[in-house]
Amino acid sequence: MTWKERFYRLWRDEGAVGSREAFDRVFYAADDALVGAIPPTLTFAETVRRLSAGVAAALPARDAGSVGRVAERFLDDAHRHLRRNYPMLERLARRFRLGIVSNFYGNLDTVCHNTGVRPLFGAVVDSVPAGFSKPDARIFHQVLRELGVDPADATFVGDSPTRDMAGARALGMRHIWLVEHPKSSGPCCPGDAVIHCLLDVEGLLC
């Protein structure tokens, strides 16, 4: 589930959102405001709190404790999924060269250390220090160079058709679409795998 969708559901539980379209505009504005505007050493927890506060500032209905509640629920859920996924990532790291490429805020390496996953990844490429964002081919090439892998030998897993799938397809990488619910349009390319849980990746690669 994307960060936007997670925050939408959490703020909806707080009774602070109206239409999804209106929330999307609020989230994107708060998200964009953090890009390149935070120190590279900002922790995962503080990043989530700042994003939650940025969203809250534009919402019509909230109380004094809502920012903290939303942030803590987000973090609790994220760590729960990380605990679930870690053993699978650890197994994959013993067989494959793993990398992360993300449109993030400039502190992705710190976040990966905070969550304990950084040792599993040979390359972590954040769009802010890289200077370009997905679907720009250069950010994909950077992570591939750091891993020492050719595009034809790589498999990309992502949740965005326009940023992840389109970017990987342009480089000739195999791409796996991670999506919460099936889409009527199906995968972007014939024969592409579509998964609904990250754990399903292991069965496709091993």
C-alpha cells in the first residue's frame, strides 16, 4: 500500500478527510514540501511525523493529538510489515544482489538503517541526492551500476505504473507490479507478474 493510501485511511479514521481527490491534493503538497528540505540524517520516525503534520495543516477537522496518533499508527504498521518481510528479504539477499531505487526526500539511507534493512541492500538510490526521479532512466541506471547488473538480468518490483513499471520497461528490465487490489486494466506488459503481497516475490524469483 502506498504512503498516500495509508495516510488517507489513517486520517479518515480520525474523521478529518472529505473526498479522496481533496485528500490527494493535500498529501501531494505535504509530500512535495519535504523533498530536499530535510537533513539526510532525519530518522524514519521523524520523517513520518513531519509528513503527518504537513498533511494535518491543510485538513479542516483534527484535534491536538491527531498528528501524533496518525504518525504512531503509521509507524507501528510499517514496522509490523518490516518484521514480516525481513526473513524473506534476508533469504533473497543470500542469492541475489538487492537494491532500492526510490523517489524520496533525501534521507532514504538513514531510513533504511533505522529500519534495519540497509545491510541487505547493495545499493540504495534516493532521488534527491541522485538528482533525478523515476521514471527517468538515469536513476535506474545508477542502481544497476552500483549493483553491477545489466538491465536484462534485473527484475524490478514496484507499485506505480507510471513511475516504476514504465521506467523499468523502458530499460528492458523484467518488472513485477505490486498492487493492493487487482486492476481491470491488468499489467502494463503481456506476461508481467502482478502480486498483492511482497512475500509473493520469493516464489517468482526462486
